Amino acid sequence: MNPVNYLYLAALLFTIGASGVLIRRNAIVLFMCVELMLNACNLALVAFSRMHGNLDGQIIAFFTMVVAAAEVVVGLAIIVSLFRTRHSASVDDASLMKL
Amino acid sequence: MSSLTAVHGLWAVAADPVERIPAPHIEYAQLAPTLIVVGAAILAVLVEAFVPRTSRYYVQVFLSVAALASAFAAVVALAAGGYGSTKAHIAAMGAIAVDGPALFLQGVIILAAAVSVFTFAERRLDPAAHGNRVDSFAAQAASVPGSDSERAAVKAGFTTTEVFPLALFAVAGMLIFPAANDLLTLFVALEVFSLPLYLLCAVARRQRLMSQEAAVKYFLLGAFSSAFLLFGIALVYGYAGSVSYARIADVVDGTVTSVDPALAGTMGNDALLLIGGALILMGLLFKVGAVPFHMWTPDVYQGAPTPVTGFMAAATKVAAFGALLRLLYVVLPGLRWDWRPVMWGVAIVTMLAGAVIAVTQTDVKRLLAYSSIAHAGFILAGVIATSEEGVSSVLFYLLAYSFVTIGAFAVVTLVRDAGGEATHLSKWAGLGRRSPLTAAVFAVFLLAFAGIPLTSGFSGKFAVFKAAAEGGAGALVVVGVISSAIAAFFYIRVIVLMFFSEPKADGPTVTVPSPLTMTAIAVGVAVTVVLGVAPQYFLDLAGQASTFAR
Amino acid sequence: MENLIALLVAAPLLGAAVLLCGGRRLDKAGHWLGTLLAGASFAVGLALFADMLGRDADDRLMTQHLFSWIPVEGFQADLAFHLDQLSMTFVLLISGVGTLIHMYSIGYMEHDERRRRFFGYLNLFLAAMLLLVLADNYLLLYVGWEGVGLASYLLIGFWQHKPSAATAAKKAFLVNRVGDMGLSIAIMLMFTTFGTFAFGPVLGAADETSEGRLTAIGLMLLLAACGKSAQVPLQSWLGDAMEGPTPVSALIHAATMVTAGVYLIVRSGAIFNGAPDAQLATVVVGAVTLLFGAIVGCAKDDIKKALAGSTMSQIGYMVLAAGLGPIGYVFAIMHLVTHGFFKAGLFLGAGSVMHGMNDEVDMRKYGALRKHMPVTFVTFGLGYLAIIGFPGLSGFFSKDKIIEAAFAKGGTEGWILGGAALLGAGITAFYMTRVMVLTFFGEKRWQPDADGHAPHPHESPRSMTVPMVLLAFGSVFAGGFFSIGDRFLGWLEPVTGYTHGHPPVSALTVTLATMVVLATGVAIAWAMYGRRPVPVTAPRGSLLTRAARRDLFQDDFNHVVLVRGGEHLTRSLVYVDHTLVDGVVNGTAASVGGLSGRLRKLQNGYARSYAVSMFGGTAILIAATLLMRAV
Amino acid sequence: MSFPLLTATAAVPAVGAILTAAVPAARRTAAKWLALLFSLATLALAAVVAVRFEPGGDRYQLTESHAWIKDFGVRYELGVDGIGVALIALTALLIPFVIGAGWHDADPLETHSSRWRPTQGFFALILMVEAMVIISFEATDVFLFYIFFEAMLIPMYFLIGGFGDRAHTGTDENAAAQRSYAAVKFLLYNLAGGLIMLAAVIGLYVVAGSFSLQEITAARAAGTLDIATNTERLLFLGFFFAFAVKAPLWPLHTWLPNAMGEATAPVAVLITAVVDKVGTFAMLRFCLGLFPEASKWATPVVLVLALISIVYGALLAVGQRDIKRLVAYASISHFGFIILGIFAMTSQGQSGATLYMVNHGLSTAALMLVAGFLISRRGSRLIADYGGVQKAAPVLAGTFLIGGLATLSLPGLAPFVSEFLVLVGTFARYPVAGIVATLGIVLAALYTLVLYQRTMTGPVKDESIRTMPDLKFRELLVVTPLIVFLIGLGVYPKPLTEIVNPAVEHTMSDVKQHDPEPEVEAAK
């Protein structure tokens, strides 16, 4: 298959993820959308890696996974503590500070 | 580039029998500043695990200060050893640059961090709870505010001493960020300093709802932006076939020597490079707080515990601008004609929007947040100069700006009423009558922000504008002075409020802090004045440090 | 001898400084000191006069250079004095009459607690006036010119607690300032024309200059003269200036200061000679004013205001004469001197009357005073005869010459001017007779003053009557002394120049005509006021009378056009400044504020909308980057 | 190396400011005396400067030059020409009077907390302003000048906003609001001007590569530095804008009435007599010196604005109800004269303008300080609240009148000399402008005399005026020397003109202008 198609897929996934961030309210879902964007990046990286015939892209993908994991740890901690305080995981509820 | 390809290029050698895996060549001594901080951070985690609760605070503070001090000593030693100028080079197999801008910014970050740690460690501002001195951080961040478990934690005298290792980790990330010499390191460093900051935002003792909200917003938007950054990395990698700065630069310039067919195919596709570059730029502009990627700034600055805000405002900006400079000057100079107009637009919008929106703010911390946005615009004007003067002016500006910022936020921590810090501007009315010294100090910081001569703010602004004008960006200078004039309005408004309004009867009081915060403020004032009156030495430093290693 | 010139100015200046700064300690002796220094100045003047008489007619100019006043590149103004026959005439008049009036004031101001200050101001006036006539350049003249304006301002408003006095003082200064504008423009013109404004070079080079320039300078000088000498159209202040104490009216607003305009024109003769248009303007101003003043004088019931109208009219004669050029210069000055005597005498007489009548000024409340104030009556009467030009007295000689000279102008102009001058003489006779009759003849029409005190008219003290007597001597004999053998002409001619004019009719005819007109005026006045009882409150009178009472509506015109208009202008400017000039800036600030208020609404607190902004920003960033490449 | 006299002249008040600020709260009288002492020491040094200055010598004398901020191309370069000497002398002369007149203006109220030290602050700020003004007059480096030109706004700002006139027309809160409005307006106007100038300063460096006034003027004269016409004009506008705000020139003037109205009288004097002079001084030194061609290009517009200022300021002064605002508008009119003289580009005009700066300083100081004494007695700034003061306080009225007469440029007093020189200088080149400007003479008489009439003459207004005390010894001590100077310089301005003339010739040669020749060469 034409490697470019992988890139289209990656772009599509990335856009879906981004749209999800913009549309969804639940912090967890939002967060999952961000993860989707990261994975879209991974896909692109791996595809490029293959195109260029070096491993850099794939290694970065591994790093990305680790970073994503770390983000999950930190992110969930924050989201959970917010949920416990507010009894709501909607990011729209957290709008005390504005203007 | 080749070194990176050599490390990662296992694909090609896997078929051969493995006799010896060549160990990567790491110049540990030259990476000492970062390594010391990382080491201290890990040690600090261990301290959390093993040192008894009562003495943790002291051990942590000592450890942090000691680590930062020795890291700074290492930076100075490296700089003295010529690594900032003649011996500047790329270390760690191409991953990290040891050169003038990196060392200068690392020095600034470490100093800013050290001063911030003083404010983190401040325990005299809030009244003691159950006989225990408390700082700005929650007794137990995990417990729900107002719950039994929190009360129990307060009663037991718990404190979130984890802030120190978190801060150290963040510093470590920041130290790498401006020195990162490939896109992967850039990304990792970004995450290393961002994640601890998200957490630090969430652990305020008072007004935890806002603190948590700030953390959530910061985290989600930060993650969102880093996804963009990563996608940009992917595209640029796709374009150049490498993530190494030097290699990408070569490909962009077309000076690359050996072109394989795949590279030839992608090189032809400029859209990859342009879109990828724009996405990376966006990731960095987010951290810098440039319009329209600035919207997290006011909310996060307001919600985060004030010492953290000060730290974040100063150190993050330094690190992010360092990375931005390196990206634009080392990786993308060949694309100058593409990114300069765009950055012009960003700088203009940032300067104006920051200044204009700040005019109607009513909260000191939000006000300072918008002011930081405007300042980001001024610094961008220097970035656009694309000259060595541009680099040195930005370096100088960052030095000047970071200390003023930390000092200003430190003063904000002092003004308190029953509900904690009194950040609403109306409560600051008449502060100058009640506490002339505090108000005067804050006024000095505000004047520096406003860029009044004889303060560091003026020297910095002048340096940046001069570089911009010499770089042919005269129009930016004009916009800059216009927005400075607008900005002056709200700084002046605060001064008016403090000095010319009658104090309110139930107004806040100024708490006398411990020597820690006093030191932080005093350093801020000293730097402000010295850089305003006799900046030559520091300009020299910045000037010598303005060459990037490639 | 020449080094004494400075002393003329210095003596009264010293007096002013000492009296004004000295404080209460000098209250007792202040008036003596002031009078002494005025006398000293007169004595120095006499000494210099004697010295001057001893010289040849061509060598009478004395100068004294004190120091370089304003030395600036290309601009040289010196503090230097220029004493020639013209200046000498003025010096003697000013210091002489001035000294007499100082003496008079000792008695007149006896009961005023601020007498010391009054003498300080008087001394200041003398110093400024002497500086005016002694200056060797126009800029220094300007200093004296404004100095007398200041002294006049201070003295008119001497009774500051009276709002009318304060207003009159301010008005005098302001109207004079309009004239001063003319003087300063004239000086500027001289500077650009000649590169200097010292008398010698300017007047010496006048004939090398284009007529246009000279006309401009002349007109500006005329404007200045109009202001200081109360000529139409800047005459309005003089009537109000009578708010000042009477000695002030006598000295400043009759004898000396108001004649400064005439001095200026005569002094600048060389310029006017080269500018016929300016001369024409001058004679027109003079003729109009002499009629204007006379008409106004007819209608006033206030004795001082009637005299003020007369002053205006007499100065009109002088200006007319001065405008005639070399034919008239000498006679202008001669009339000026004789007028100095008789008008000062008349004013002092009026002051004496007021002194005895509880400061009443309305002539309708006088009547039959001749028995109660014999000295005043006689001196006033002599002054009266002098001013109407009774044959043999001062006014007869000087005024007659002017009327002759006016006819000598020639052509239609000459007839018109001569006719106006003649008519003026008749009106003068009318209103002066009216004053005389209302005051000293007829029935007692005395009224108690505001506090209910009935007046007890009495003769004034010696210190007041002696000056009056001395001035009366001048009024009687000065004209004859000057005219017989053309003494005055011979004295002044070297300075002002003289050409003999040939009137279309013989001099004798003119004199006779004058006599007829004069007699008619006296007769009509006697018929109207001497033979009929005079009502205490003025009747409504004819339209002309009412107009004349209101200064021919000239003040009303000023009030409506200048004062009201000015008020509207300033008020609307205050509004403009506040709303427009300030408004633009405040509006800018407000619109920044408004923009800020609107922009901050974007920061709505929802993390997802922040993400939208980032997303959109990124899209723009990418689009812009791609677009840049495309362009 | 010789003794750094110019540095010392600026440093002494600066040190004085620091020491005064450090005096403990309870010892406020000591602070006053300390401040007075330092201001007198500055005066002594200024006198030494004036004596050491040789009118026939180099253009800039007593020069000092040290490296400062190499990276910005900035040197610490000081030097004075005659104009600078005159203005330094004026500044040093006026400050002791300002201090003396404001002796009690900043005494703490009982409601103040004990840590608030207004007195120390007040006098320290005055000295700080003095130091900064003096160094601006001395600086021959554009950047150095700019620094202090801007920095002096801050102490001025605190002086205006922090120590308002205690004679309020409204409630306390209202007064505080008006005061801070005035202070903010002052600062923002001037800051905006200064920031525009900053852009031009940077631009100048970019085109000239130096900040040294002497270097740039020398290079321009020698033709080695060629600035494109449009660039020069833009830079000129940047500089001029800042100076026109400071001076202030119509229509950038509206901050002045507010500032002078709300500030205490001594501070108002400081604003108009001292600080604003930096603006006109800088026009003469920097606008004309650095951008001669652009200055000539802008002359018509500047002249028109100056004329508008003259007439407009005077008319508005007539329309004011507030004594201090009236003086402020009068000052606007006078600044119009100064600017007119500068841009007439004749020796007389420029000498006149320089003298005008000095004389206007003295005359406004006299008028404003006496007005301040008056206002402090009655507690009102409204003209309508007065009447008949001369009955109760003749000396006060007399000094007020002399101040007023100086303001209307009565011959014999110092302002006349300068006003006439400006008029003559303007008329020589632009007759119409000269004639329009003479309108100012009439209007000046109008507003001054109306003010005097309404406040001092007429029947005594009320009891508080009947019992009004006359000038006290301290007040007399402040006013008398000013009057002596006004008369002295009116009669014998030669010492001043001798110092100023050479400097003006230099400026004239900078702009390559010659005085117009008279039509007829009169026989001298």
C-alpha cells in the first residue's frame, strides 16, 4: 500500500482526536481524545520511519508511549481529584476563573 | 544526524554478530547542571519515602537549594571553561547543545528556580494550624477540600513536601528544553517539565477548587498542544528523515550531501515542512503564552498557588523562549522568509491583545498574567530580529523579566486577609499608606514591567526593540511602544490604587515574611535596579552567549 | 551735565521703591519724601534746561548711555537717554506739574490711610513718564509707555474696594494694551526695516525706506497713540478712569500721560512725513475725537467725566495738529503744554470742589459755590477761560494756531478739518460754560450724601490751593509767553521741523470766526443753564443727549461685541477643550477600555473554547505559512 | 582628570533625596532642613558651573565622558552650553523656593498611620526631580537624556498624585479621585510621548550608529552622515511629539491644567517652571541639533500650533474659574511663545525663547507660589470664593500683582525682555505669525487682571477673608528673591544673554539659518 495512505489515516485520526477535544465535555473522554491524537502521531512517525528507512521514527513512537503513560498518571490524578471535589467530570463545570 | 542515526540505526547492523555494543558517548561533565538537578530530584523522591515527616521539609529545602546551587556552580564553571563560546558544541551524541544560549538560559532558570524555591518554602504567611507552620500548599493534596481527611491531615501537620522534587523535575526539564538539539529531546524535555507543573498547580492550600481547575485546564490544554507539537515533529521528521536539528537544517537549506531516494521524495514536499514547522512553533508559542495560544495563562496563573505561578511565569517562559530561539535560529533559518511574517503577526497580536485585555482586569494575578502575555510579545519582537543582537537581547530580556516576575508574585503572597491572599485589586487600595515599603517594592516591579528607565524592564525593552529595529522590524517597534503605552496604563492603575487611594477599613494586611521570601523579593529588586542602571556586564554576558552551536 | 539725565528718572523711582517697600514705618513721612523727590527731579530738569539754553540751537541734544540692555545677536537695545528740546519740554511739564500735584495730594489724601502708597504710585508714574520721554530708542520708550500704564492702572484702581474703580483700572490697562500691541508691532517693523529701533538711526533712515513700510509703521504708532491718548476708537477707558483720585485725573489723565500719544507721533515725525496715508489717518482720528470728546462732554453731569470728555477733545486737537505734519508739530506740543496747565488746574479745582462737597461729583447737586470757595472759583474760572480760548489766555494762542494749521492743510480736506476744529471750539465753549455755570452759579442744589451728612462747602487747605494758583498762572500766561516772538517755535523747530502753512483765508479771519463760534457756544450754554433753574435729576433729554451720556453707545458696542462675544468665545472654548481636545484622548482611552472589555469576554472560562482558539490559531498559522510560500 | 562638576551638581540632590527619605518618621522637621540644605548646596554648585562656564569658549564645556552601556552605544556624556547653564541655574535656584513654599504642604494628617512618612517622601521626591532635571540639561548623549527625561516622570507622578492640594473643591473622596486622575493623566500623556520617542531614539541609533549628540551633529555638519529625508522626518516627529507633550503644545496640553490644578502650588511650580522646560530645552538641543532639515520642514506646522497655543491658552485662561488652572492655561500660552521663538529660527527668537524659559520659570513661580499661599489660607481654589483680599493682606496682594504683571510681560520685568525678543525674532521671518502672537499680549493682560480684580479687589468677600493673615516671614522669604530676580533680569539681562548668545549661534549654524537682513541698513 502506498505509505502516504498511512499518513492520511494519521491525519484523520489526529483530526478526530482534536475534534473530540473540542466537542466532548467529560474530562476523561477529552483526555482519551488527546491520547488518540498522540497515537495518530505515532502512526505518522512509524510510517515516515518506514519511508525513510531509519528507525528514528519508531523510537520516537516508543518515547511517545512512555510520555503518554506518564501523562495518564498525572492527568488521571488531577481529573480524579477534581471529580472528587466537584462530583463531576465535566470540564465545562470547571469555569470559576474567566474574563 | 549521523550520530543519532548511529545510535538508533540498529536496523542496519542487526544482522552482524554482536560482539560489543558501542556505548554512547556522553559528556557527563558538560551535562552536569542537568544531571545534578535530576539526581537531586530522584534523591528528593527517596527523601519523601524514607525521611520522617517532621524533618522532611528541612531536608527537602536543603536538598533543593543545595542542588540548585551546585547546578549553578556547574553552569558557571562550564561557562568559565569556555563552553559558552569557543568550546561550544553538541554533546550527548547530538542530543543536547552546550553553547552560550543554553548555558545562559540554564543559569537564569536555575537562579529563578532557586529564588522560587525560597518562596515555596515560605511558612510564615498563613497562620499556624494546630501549632504547625504551614506553607502555600495543601496538607494532603489527595484529600477533598473541607473533608474530614483534610482536617485530619491538617491536624497531623502534614505538608505536601513533594512540591520540592516536583519542582526539581520541572527544573530539570527546563534545563534540557532550551538545550535540546533534536526534536525528540525537545518533546521529552517539554513533557518532563510540564507534567510536574500540572501537579504543582493543583496543590494550593487555599481555594483548592480554583487550583484544581487551573490544573485541569493547564493539563488538558498542555496535552492538547503537545499533541500538536508531536504531530509537527512527525511531519518534520517525515520531511527531513531525521529529528536532529543540524540535519533538518541542512535538508531545509538544501546543503545535505547524500540524498537517498526517499529523502529526495519528501524533500520535495515543502508542505510537510511548513505544516510541521508551524505545528512545532505552535507548541512552543503555547508555552510562551503567545496569542492566540495564550488562553490558559490567565486562568492558570490565577488558580495556581502563587509561588508556583511565579516559578512558572518566570522559568517556563525562559525555557520556552530558549527552545523557540534554537528552533528558529538553528533549525529553520532557511525558512526565515516563511516564518518571519507569521511571527510578525503573532508578535503584534500578542503585544496588543495582552496589553489591551489587561486594562480591565481586576485581579492582581490575572493582571500579571496578561502582562506576561504582552511581554511575550515584546520578546517575540526580539526573536524576529534574526540576528545575534536579537538573541542576546532576548537572553537579556529573559534574565530581567524572570526576576521581576518572581519578585512581583512573591509580593502578592504577602498581601493577605482572612481568606488567604487578597488578590482582588480593590483590596489593594491604600496599601501604600499602610505598608509603604511593600507597596514601594511592588511599585518598583510594576515600573519595571512598564519599562520605565533605570529599571531592568527598560534595559530589556530597549535591547529588544533596538535589535528588532536593526533587524528591519521598525514597525514592530512602533507597535511595541504603542502597546507599552497601553500597558503602562494598568501598571499605573495599580500604583494609583496603592498610593493614592485611602485604605479600606477591612483591607488586607501585609504579613511579615520569613527571610526566605524576603530574599526572593530582595533579589528581585536588586536585579531590577542593577540591570536598569548598570546593565553592561550582563549585556556582555548575553552578547557573548548569543551564538548557537550547530 | 549730561550724566544728570539718569537722575531725572532715578529720583522718583527711588521714591517709589522706598515708599512701596518701606512698610508702615514710612506712613508719617512718606508723602513728604515723595514730594521732595518729585521736586528734586524738577530741579534737575531745570538745571539741565538752563544748561541746554546755554548751548547753540543745533547742539542741544544731550545723551547718556547707561548700559547695554538686551544684547542679542543682531539686536541691540540700550538703556540710554536722549534729551533734546522736545524731551526737555516734556520733562519740565511732567516734573513741574507732577510736583505741584504731589503737593496738592498731601492735602487731598490726608485722610486716606494708604496715602504713603498713593505717593509711591505717583512717584512710580513720574519715573515711568520721564523714562518714556527720555528714552533714546523705541523699546525703552515702550518700557516707559507700559510703566505709565501700570501706574495709571494702580492709581485708577487706588480705591480698590470700590468694584467700579477696580473695573475701570482693568479696563484702562486692557484698552491700553490694545494700543501697546500697535507699538510693539511698530517696533518689530522698525527692526525688520532698519535693523534697529534707536531714534537716531531709524528717523535718520526713514526717507530711504519705502512708503508702504513707513505707512505700516505709522499706522501702528497711531494705534499706540490712540490707546494711550484715548483717541477714537480706543477712547472708552478715559471716562471710567475718573474713578481714580482727582489728583491722578489731573496729572495722568489730563496733563501728562494721555498726551504721550502726541509725543510719540511728534517724535516719529520723520516716519509720518514719509507716509501721507498714515498722516491722513492721524488727522481723521484727531478730528473725530475732538468732536466726539466735546459732544460727550456736553452731556455728562459728573464733573470729572465732563472734564474727561474735554481732555479727549483737546488731545484730539493735538493729534490733529500732529497729523498735519511739520505745519502742526510745534503747535501740537504747544497746545499740549498749555493744556497741561489749564486742564490740570481745572481738575484740581474739581477736586477741590469735591473735597468740599463730600466727594459729590454730580454737577446738578452743586450750584452757587463761588462764594464758598473763592480761590477755587477764581483759579477754575481762569482755567475755563483758557480752555475755551478766551483771547489773551493760553488756550487762545495754542488752539488758534491749530485751527489755522488745519485750514492750511488745503483743499477740501483743509476745509473739513478746519471746520471740525472750529466747531469743536464752539462746543468746547458750550460745555465748559455749562460746567462753570452748574458748579459755581445758580441756586444751591446741595443734597445730603449717602450717610445723611449735608455738605458744608469750604475752601481747601493751603497745600491744595497753592498748586491751583500756580497752575492758573500757567493757564493765563503760558500761551502768550510762548507765542510772542515765536519763542516756542524757535525752541522746538530744530527737533520737529516747521513749515509755515498758508490757510485759504487770512489768519485774522480764522481768529475772528473762532471768536464768533466761541461766543455762540457760551451764549447757548448761558441760555440753557444760567437763566433757567437746573433740575437735580437729569431730564431725559434728546436722543443726542442720551447718546452722548452713554458715550455715543461706543461702550455698549464694546460690551456687546467684545465683552459678550469674548465671554461666549471663552466659554465655548472651555467646552471645546473639555469635550473635544480632552475628549479625543479620553475617548481613545475609553475605546481601549471598551475593546478590552469585549476582548476579555473571549476568556469565558471553558477549557474547550480555549482549545478552539488554539486549534483555530494553529489553522491560521498553517494557512499563513502556506500562503506566504504561495505568494 | 578634573573634578566632575556636572555629575556633582546632579548627584548632590540625588544623595539628598536618599538621605531625606531615610530620616525617621518622627524627625520630619529635620528632613525638611536636610532637603533645604541639599538644595542650597546644589544651588552653590550650579553657581560654580555658571562661573566656570566661559561664554566665548567651546560649545560644550565642563564635559565628562565615560563608558556606560557599550552594547547600546551609550556613553555617560555630560556637557553644558549656555542654554544648559541657564536652565540648570534656574532649576537650582527655584528648588529651594519650592521647598520653602511647600514647608508644611506634606505634614502628615492625624489620620495617617505612623509608618506613612509623607514629609520625607515629599521632599525626597522634589530633590529627586531636581537631580533628574539637572542631568537632562547636562546630557549630551541622547540615550542618557532619554533615560532621565522619562524617569523624572515617576517622582513627578508621585508628587502630583500623592500630595494633592488640601484645598479641595469637593468631598475628600472626590478630591482624591480627581487628583489621581490628574496624576495618571500626567503620566500617561508623558509616557506615551516618551515611548514614541523611544522608537525614534532606537531609530536614530539604527541610522546614526551613535547616541552622542556631538558626534552626530559633527557628522551631519561634515556631511558624513546622511539620513534619508523621510527617515529624518519620522525621527524628528518621534522626538518632537515627546517634547510637545512635555512642553506642552496644543493639542497635547490637556494634562497640564489637571496636573497643576490638583498638585500643591510648589509642585505645580515644579511642573511648569522646571520639568516642562526640559521639553522646550530638548526641542532646541535635540530636535534642531539632530534633525535640522526636518525641523525646517516642520516649521510651518509647529508655528501654527504654537500660535494656537498662545491664543487658545490665553482665551481658556480667561474662561477659568480655578486659580491654579488659570495659571496652567497661561503657562500653555507662554509655552507657545517659547516654541514659537525656537522655531522662528532667528537669533532673537531663540535667545528670546531661552530667556523665556528662565523668565517664565521665575514669573510662574512667583505667581503660583503666592496663589498657593492664598489658597492655603482660604481653602479654596475657586476665584469666586475670593474678593477684597488686598484689604486684609496687602503684601500678599502686592506680590500677587507683581507675579501677575510678570506673567503679562510688563516691561521692566524679566519676561518682557524674552517675550519681545521672541516676537521680534518671529516677526523678522514670519510677520503674520508675529502679529498674531502679539494678540497674546492683550489676552495676557486680560486674564491676569481679571484674576487680580476678582480675587484681590472689590469689597471683602466674607469673614474668612477679613481675618486673612498677611504673608508670613517664611513666605516672604520665598517670594522676595523671586521678585528681585524678576526685576533684576528685566533691567539687566546681560549676564544671561551673554551666556546664551554663543549657544544660540551654534544652534543657528546647526540648522544652517541666517537672520533675515533688514530692508535698510540704518546709519548706526
